[in-house]
Amino acid sequence: MQPSDARLYAQLLAMADTRRLDLALVDRALSSRWKPLRAAATLAIGQVGRDQRLNGAGRLRTLLTNEDSDIAGNAAYALGLLRDSASVAQLARALSSNPAVASEAAWALGEIGAAARNDILAALKAPHPVSVNVQLLLAAAKLRPLPVADIAPFLRQGPPAVTWAAAYAIARTRVPAGVRQLLALEGNPAVRPSPGAIALNPRNVAAYTDSLVSPARTRAEIARAIAKSAVGDSLRAQALDALTRLVRDQDAHVRINAVRSLATYGPSALQALRASSRDEDPNVRIAAAQSLSTVLTKGSADFAYFWASDTSVVYRGSLLASATRAGLRPNELTQWAASRDWRLRAAVAAADGDSLDRTFALSRALPLTRDADPRVREAAYGAIVPVASVALEDSVHSVLLRGLRDPDFYVRATVLGALADRASVKDLPAVLESYEQAARDSANDARLAALQYIVGLWKKDSAGFAESDRVRLARLPVPADPLERAAGRGVPAWESWRSVAPVARPPAWYDSVVRMIVLPALSGRPPRATIHTIRGPIQVELFGAQAPITVWNFLSLARSGYYRNTRFHRVVPNFVAQDGDPRDDGNGGPGYAIRDEMNPHRYERGAVGMALSGPDTGGSQYFITHSPQPHLDGHYTVFGRVVKGFDVLDRIVQGDLISRVDPE
């Protein structure tokens, strides 16, 4: 590597960061003898984004046949990011390339979707290495209608990774046509747990294509798939028999999925869920509490039994929400509403929003819109908005308009989002006043929400805008935030916003990221960090070469003490554990956003990803996956993976404390 290569690498980071494709720069990087620079240049074309697809896709197609598999693989992946349907034929030919390249080509075809359907199905009929078959099956999972007949044969053939991928493809959408095959698979001895076998070994579940993938992964997909809506009457007895076994499975991930599916069968699942509420794993208990709305009945003593099963806030809050959906009115709602703990009051507001009794929900939630804690007000405003098919009462509409002036910008953003489903030109003056108030906010949440409201209203009823409204829109100052300028697309009065070029950081900053993050990672010294939780430490390895700006951001926040004494504010059992919000309700952040850095790493078990509220909105919140989540691939930046502490990860429950994050 030459010093000039490091400078070119930094310039590529700046190019991707500002989303402005510079093909001359890309060509200079591609002419380098340093392999990592060539690979980074190829990926950067896709990271720049779809807006400049026409300029970059042609170059990527020529790179698909590059003799360097890293470059060809990145080219295939980047074409998937661009969803370039003009590249389908070349990507289909790449399926016969090196398996690493072919796997990326298969993923890209899945991202392109309908235009690639015939090529995906044809490829499923041809022989391929395991890694390619897995990606083809995951690509097929994105097609609608789901090609069950083409996927089902893989349930009965191939190594465990292929079986899992086929089961995932069917379970993801719970397609009834695939349920019979999954039930047959559940009876296969190769899938059932072995007597005395231990639960998932993290080293054996880290990759989609690992030949040692545990059968528990497939059992979890079967458990997810056989909900009542997919099974119907003819297979009901067989499905319940399978779920009765799966809900007692040795692996907690399987039990969690089984609990959720069992609950769809209503009161007949009561006894099994009673047992699950006393499960040794707290996340199984929480999954049970979240699923009880179809099981609980008025006048029974079941609620008291479940209430006594677990004393944690997240469990009992989930139980209150389920009870309220079931039509119960437990005294605990009143007790929690009067609590001094904001978490309990917010849980009541959320539970009220789940009630099907509109009068009851409003009587309980409306007072909480005036709560002293903004986190409670935010939950309450969300609770008073009915589903889109239900008319919004005038009294509720007035309360929401009041919320547009709330001193907390997260509350205002929530209210704007709630009103956006019923956007009206009558509310435009109030929305514009809220936007002007948001100009003084330390973060862009309320500004973005207001802009999104106006764009949606313009699409819905541009003719309803008075001339004075159009003049007022045109006079708004151009936002300094590129995310806000992007949010304004579609409104003619803001067309000039698009001509404002994103501003790159100083060149020295990108140079330092390359020097401190990229080069050590490329030399075999990837940065690491340890997340110290109340349950124990979780050690993560960070992908400094593939997501350098995201890694730099995470490490900088960690060194500043930002993550000290935060909590896992969101834990969805057998999905993700999420941290990074000092506000503790899922809405806090550092007051700025970083660009996405999509890369070919997959959301395997233990993947560390950036939480987003839309493209390029990452900040401080990150999540760790409990199990493989292929639908997230290429949509959220993967910037690390767990290397130690999987047992700790599985024990984390919502609200657990993180004392600190230590960079290593």
C-alpha cells in the first residue's frame, strides 16, 4: 500500500458519505494495486445510493466478471443495493461464478425482486454450492406470490443450512401451502432435538451457510409458521400436537416462537401458556405475556395467575396490554397510572391504546397526555389515535393539535406522525407553526415529521393548498440538514432544496478514520468493545473496514461515556436487543445522524446493527440480533458481531442496565 492509496480510501469515504458519485475517483481507486482499495471503490458505488444508479450501475456490471472475487462480489452486492433490474441477466450468469460471488449475485436478485423471479426459480433447479442455495432460497422468500413448490423440495434435501433457509422462506410469510411440508419436517428425526443435547452452540449458528447449523434453528421456523391463520381446520390437530412439543423445546428461541403461534389458537392454548409464563427463561415468559390477549377471558382467575408469574416491569406491562386487548379491566391499571415511576404510567398509556373499547381507552389515556414526563405524554398521544379505519373524534383531534406545541420535540414528532395518517389542509397552519417551533430543537425529529406530513398531504391533496399556503412553503428557509432537504422531495415549492450539495467533513477527518479504524482492521487488528451489562459482559468485534464511519461513531460515543448507565430499552424475544437511548423510551439520540454504510455482512446471530427511523438516520442506537434475520440484510448497517457472551445476550430482558461500553 502506498500513502496515496490511503488518501484515495479517505476520498472514497467522503464520496459515499455525501452521496455524490465521482466515477473519476472510483476509476483511480480501481487502478490501484492495493486490493482493499479496489474492493472499497466497487462497494462505494452502491453505497452512494439509487439516486445515481444510472451513472454507476454500468460500471458495476463490468466489474461482475473481475478476476478478484472480492471486487466481483462487491459489484454484485452493490447492484442489489441499487436494485438495478437492468442487471438481472448479468447477475444470473454470475450464479455460476465463484461461490462467494454467486452468493452475492443471488442476494442481489432477491433485492431486485419481481424482475428477477424467473432467474431465481430457474437457478433453484440447478446444482449449486450450499452457500449459493441458501442465498437463492432467501431471495425466493422475497418473491410474491411465494414460490412454495420451488422451495419445498429443499426441506427434504441438503445440509441443515439449506433446510433452515427453505423453512425460513415459508415461515416468513406463513404461507398455508407450505404448512403441510413444515409439519412433516417437524416429524423428521434429523430436525428433532437429540436426547441430552445442549441448546444452541453460538459457534455453530454464526453463519447462514455453516454446515453445523443447529436443527433448533429450523424448529424455530416451524414453530413460527404453524399459527392458526396458516394451518386452517384440516391441519389444526396436527399443528397443535407439534406446538405442544415445540413449546417445551430445549432451546428458548424455539419456545418463544411456539408460544406466539400457540396463542393464535385462543383459549385452547391456555394451559400451555400458563406453563410458559413460569418458564425458566425470562424472555419466554415475556413472549407469553405479550401473546395472551386471545387466551384471557373475562371473569376468570387467569389474570391473577399470570400476574404472579413474573414481577418485572416489562412482563407485567405486556400482560396489562394483553389483558386490555382481551377486554379485561384489572385494578393494576389504576394502580400503575398513579405510580411515581414513569415506566409504569407509560405502560398504562400503551395498554390503553391496545384496548378495543374506544371509550375506555380515551378515558384512561387522555389525562396522561398532560403528564409531567414527556415519555408518558408521548405514549399517551400514540394511544389515543385509533386505527386508520376508525374516524378521529373532534375532541381527540383538538388534543393532538395541542400536542403540536408540546415542549418536547419527540412528543411533537409522535403527534405529527399520528396526524399524518389523516392529513388535512385545515391542519396545515398548525403543522407549519410546529415546524417553525422545531427550528429551535436540538435534534431533527419534529422537523422531519413536519416535512413528511406536508409531503404526504401534497401527494394526497395538492389542489387543496391555497395560494397563501404555497407562498408560505416557498418562503421557508432551506434546511441545513441533508436529511430534511431529502424529506422535502415531492413539493414543488422546495424543488430548489435538491440543488444544495451535501457538505463533506474536513478531509483530515476522513484521513483519521482510515488511519485509526480502516488500516488496523485490514491488518488483522479489528477494533473491539465490551458491553458491560447487569447480566454479564458481551464482547463484540467491529467491522472497521466495511463500516468505518459507523464504527468510529460507536467508539467515539463509548469513549465519551454516552452509553454509561443506559438500558436495553427494547428487547423483542428471539429478534433483537436494542440500546443507545439515554432517554430510555426508544426515541433518544445524540442530536445528529450518520450515513448508512451497507455492506455484505449478514444479520446472523449476534450481528450488531444500527437502528434507524429511515435511510441515513443512524445515531447512537444499536441492536444485536438473537437469531438470523435475513430480511434486514442490506437495509441496516451491520458494523460488528458478538464474539463472546452469547449466553449473556440471551438472558437480556428489556430494561436491563448497561454500566458502560469499553473500547478495546
